[in-house]
Amino acid sequence: MTEMPGSTKGKLLISNSSVIQDFFHKSIILMVDHDEDGAFGLVLNKPTEQTLESLIKNLPDTEHADRTVYAGGPVDNMFVTIVHNHKASRDPGVEIIPGIFMARSYDTLVEVLQSPECSFRVFQGYSGWSPGQLEGEFEKLSWVLAEPKEEMIFQASDSEDLWKDALRSKGGIYKYFVEHTKDPLLN
């Protein structure tokens, strides 16, 4: 039986690949908010064909111009956001977990791009749930809950590898099945 959280805010959702076969198949979602009005998060492991330069017009010259943009979810492709760890930013945005922020400001994006000591990821779109929808998905065992780690949020690896790493980080039976079965959540 999976955990039924009161709120998933600041947590990772790891999809159960035997239940979820749509956009969220083998996905990891960083949950930005979750309350009685619904839930909101960003998929960490769905790279797009877009780069920063192709998505954001008038981008200043930056070594990050060819950085991959990630699909934050299937909702609203006009929604562009940056998740970063630049605490010294004038306006870092919403703190998701200690030291990790989400911002939608162009000025914050430029500031992060110019900071050599900053990790970041840019997303187009987001994942959203209406009131009670995510709770219903937990009842169907669609998600496994995990604690986020900064290195996982900014890790640049194959999307399925990141999904497996997230399950491994849970330890116990999740780690065993990742290492010993073709699809760890089929059992």
C-alpha cells in the first residue's frame, strides 16, 4: 500500500509504471504546491527538443543558450518557469524546499544564467490536479512519494535512469525491484 499524504508540497512523486501509461509514464514530479484547491508540480525527467535559445526570445548571450528545456507537464505550454538554487537572487521566487526556488521572472532567469555557481532547470508547461484528483490517484497506487534531493532535481541523465535512481533512493523493496526486475513496479 502506498503512502497517502496530507500534502505532497516539497516532495517528489514517482510514477508507478504499471498503472500510469500516459504522459506521466516513468516520470518524477517535483511538487511545488498541494492544498485543498489542488496540486501543482513540474516533471523533472521529460526533456524536450527546445533549448533556452529557441524558447526564450531576446535571450542575452550565455553559455547556457543550448541548454535543454524540460516539459514540466501537459498543462499550458505558455507557462515557462525556472527552478534554481541561486539564493542570492534579488527575487528568487517561491521556495519549494530549503534552498531550491521556482521563478517565472525574466529578470531572475537572466540573473541565474549569469551566476557561475548556480544550478538550474527550465520548464515549459506544468502538471496540475484539481481538488481531490491527486488523492484519487494515490488510492489507485499511481504514485510513490519520495523526499527530494538537490542533486536529483538538477541531475542531467537519461529520463528513465533518473526515474530508477529516484526509486533506488527510496530503498527497501523499491531498490530491490529496480535492480532485479525489468519493471520494478509490476510486483
